[in-house]
Amino acid sequence: MYAILGATGKTGGALVDLLVQSPNTHLNVYARSKAKLLTQRPDLENTQNVKVFEGSLSDIPLLASTLVPEVDAAFCVLGSNENIPGIRIAQDTANSVIAALCYIREKDTNYKPPKLIFLSSGSLNPIMSAKLPASGKWIIDRGMSHVYADLGFAEDNLRLHDSWLDVTFVQPSALTEDVQKGHKLSLDKMAEDSPFVSYLDLAAGMIEIAKSGSYAGKGVSVVATGKDTKFEPNAPPQILRGLVWHFAPWLYAPCKYLSIVS
Ligand SMILES: NC(=O)c1ccc[n+]([C@@H]2O[C@H](COP(=O)([O-])OP(=O)(O)OC[C@H]3O[C@@H](n4cnc5c(N)ncnc54)[C@H](OP(=O)(O)O)[C@@H]3O)[C@@H](O)[C@H]2O)c1
């Protein structure tokens, strides 16, 4: 059995797409809005092997119900691609998941926590990011600075629990919406021919990690091996906005208030 935390997102949706195909795979799926999830995936309402859990990320008993002892691996794929100043989705996810697992362990001393497959970014991995051209790295590090700070705190927190938690940090390069074209896992390269990897290839790589016993505590990238992975047109404007929020974080709140950003 698997748990997916963040099923309404693009990575979460790709994981649902791949895992729901197998009638023998049971899924516990967490979303903050069940209505949004069922609008995206009306089929889930009547899918026998999928159970949906709706609520706040800070609802620890709810997360504990999602992470029951039968869950072998939990995909933590909540996040944001917008460089929002002060963002803390990744930290909140890490804190809540750790709290939920402690809560279950208090009640059941034999509880074995699931493997955690935590979506992060290749930019946080010094070996992988060292292979980027210096100018590109300079821009991306600043255009995603708040997101990376959030992911960094979350990774550090989860690593503090490595004596009892099996966590793999999935650290891909740029993500794009495309069909599944093939992937491989890498411990030292974010990307090869294309800087992009599709969400479906990413999800397939995350499932491979969940089924493997070899990646506890490691940072792993999912690299596209197929030809002509699509360019993601949203990426440049996201980085440009991110640069503005990096150099002038105080501008974000007024722009949000005036609905200049969504
Ligand atoms: N885009 C890239 O090129 C790239 C590359 C490498 C790594 N990454 C990392 O990938 C992550 C983004 O993944 P994605 O593209 O799959 O994201 P996404 O499509 O934006 O989905 C984000 C998910 O997180 C949920 N979420 C956000 N805030 C929440 C909160 N406070 N409480 C509960 N749920 C919350 C969203 O729920 P709702 O639907 O309810 O909002 C949604 O399910 C980021 O951490 C980013 O750094 C991205």
C-alpha cells in the first residue's frame, strides 16, 4: 500500500495515474480539498482501492490515518513552483509527517514507519548542481531562493531522524508536462540530454525508489532517457517572477493584494 501526500499537484497526479492502474495496489491519498481532487479525477470516487483523506496539513491525527501501518511507502509531493517569500510548505510537510509518525509510534510500539519519498530539487544537491553552467546556476538559485530555503530546512529536519526514518530525497532537474518517455535514477546527475523530465517519468522513478531498498538517506535524481522531452513554457516566467521576489521580497504582498500574482 502507498500513501500520496499532495495528490492534487502535478507530481501527485502523475503518481495517482501510474499507481491506480494496478487493481492490487491500495492508495491512501491526502489532499487539502477532496472537491478539487475529484474535479481533477472523478474516477477516484468509485475506485475501490483508493481512499481519500481531506483536511489541513497540520491535522496530525488525519495524517496518521493516512500513514497507517499497512503503508509501505509515502510519497511527499506537496510544494510550490512559485518563489514566494517566506514559503514553508516543505518544512510544514516534514514537521507534520514526523509528528504523525511519532503519534502512531506512541500508540503502537511495533509500528514500522513507511519509506518516505520526499520531493525536493537537484539544485540542493552540491554534486548534481555543480554540473550546471555557472550563469544558469546563479539565476536559478536566486529565481527559486525561497523555495530552496524551504526545501533545505525540510531536508535538514528529516535527516535529523535518520536513526528511525528511511527517507529518500528526490532531486530532479526541471519538470514538464509530457508523456512517459523513459527514465533512470542517478545519484550524481540531475539531467543528461534534456534539462527537463516529465512528471510521469518523475513519478515512475519515485515508484522505482519506493520498491527498491537502496536509497535511504540519499538524494536521487530522476533523469529523462527518452528523446525530445517537451520544453516547459511556464519555467522562464516562473524564474523571472522568482528573481523579482528574491531581490524585492517586499513587493510580493502588495502584488498579491492587487491580484497581480495568483
Ligand atoms: N517545477 C520544476 O521544474 C521543479 C524542479 C525540481 C523540483 N521541483 C519541486 O517540485 C515541487 C512542486 O511539485 P509540483 O510541480 O508537483 O507542485 P504543484 O503541482 O504545484 O502541486 C503542489 C501540491 O501541494 C499541495 N499544497 C501546497 N500547499 C499546501 C498546503 N499548505 N497544505 C496542503 N497541501 C498543499 C497542493 O495542493 P492544492 O492543489 O490544494 O493547492 C498540490 O497538491 C516544489 O517543491 C519544487 O521545488 C520543481
